[in-house]
Amino acid sequence: MKIKFYGVRGSIPVCGPAYEQFGGNTTCICLIREKVDRIVIIDAGTGIRNLGKELVAKHYKQELINIAFTHFHWDHIQGFPFFLPAYDKNQRIGIHVMGSNRHFKNIREIFNLMMQPEYFPVQLEEMGAKILCIEKNRPHVPYERAIMAIRFNEYMIGTQFHPEADALGMTMYLLRADKKQMVIENHGFTKWQSMIEQLNDPDKISYTYAHVLPNFLNEAVGRLITVGA
């Protein structure tokens, strides 16, 4: 794997002789998996503009380009509107958040706001590429949206699932002192106790293995797409 830094500056892009060694662009890193010719991008500061130009110049093709954000401060997102592959109608862009316990009400809205007509001549929905902000809206409960899936590489994607799918593992996890304290502090002792009880409910576990998991796998298999070598 190669790692190329397209931007390392914080706060604002800079220029001048004093910045020639490391460049003046704000944060953007490209992880390059040479054996399979795949990339993953970390942050979309002004450095992503040059990265996009390089990808277009060499006619690079990757069905889904994933961009993982360490956070959404201006210097980490300001280059996104200038990322040329995002204007290709055949391109898919995956937007992800790095780190655990990171919750955002609406990831897409972050980019919608920065590309409003008052600030930028092209709006997000006009860029051309399909922007995938992977999150789940749960209107029936008063919780913020949560990231539901993330693609680690071309062959593997991680997704949230019923905790009953690994009842023993999740029980051990929730019995850890730090995790128990975290749940109780955020949701109360009753919630933690209910989670433990459900993980030890034989009917829920049986239903998960008899219906939920098989249905999920059958649906996933049915949506597989054959890709030529």
C-alpha cells in the first residue's frame, strides 16, 4: 500500500516559498492499494482538487470511491466541490465518518449547506456522481442518525446488525465495566438491563437465526452484481 499526501495544512490553504516542502493545501490523504488498483481517500481539503485532476487525467475508474472524514471542519471539506470525479454521472462517492461513537443528524446536509447557491455555483444534487451518505433515519425514536455501514475494501463491507446475531459476544461486551457505565450514563440502568435481558431471550435469538439472518443473506445474494475480470 502507498500513502500519498495531497494536503497537510490546517485551517486555511497557504502559498509561498516557506511552504514549498510540504505544499500549501489543506488535509487530503490518498491510500493506494496497488495490487488491486483501488484507492480510499481521507478528508477532502483543498488537496483533493489535485487528486481529482490526476484521477481524471489518467482515466482512473473505480465504481465506488470512498471518502472517510476525520471530522467536518471547513479545512477538511472545502475541496470537495472541486473534486472532478464527483461530476461524473457514472461515479459513486461513499461518504463515511472515521472513529467510534460519532453521530451526525444528517451527513448529506453538511455538503448541501456548503454548496448552497449563495456559496457555490453548483449544488450537490447537480454534481453528477451519486453521493452515498450511509446513515439511518429513525423517526420513531428520539435519536440522532447513525452510520449504518462502511466499506473497508472492494470485497468487505461492515454493517450494523441485530445484536442477537452474536448474543454471547454482545453480552460479554455489555458486561464490560466501561461499556456498562457508558450505556447507563447515556440511557439509564433500565436500558442496559433491558439490553442484557433481550440478548438472553431464547425466542429473540431463535427468530434472528431462523428469519432475520437468512432473509438478509438471501436479499444480499439476490442483489449481487457480476463484474467482468
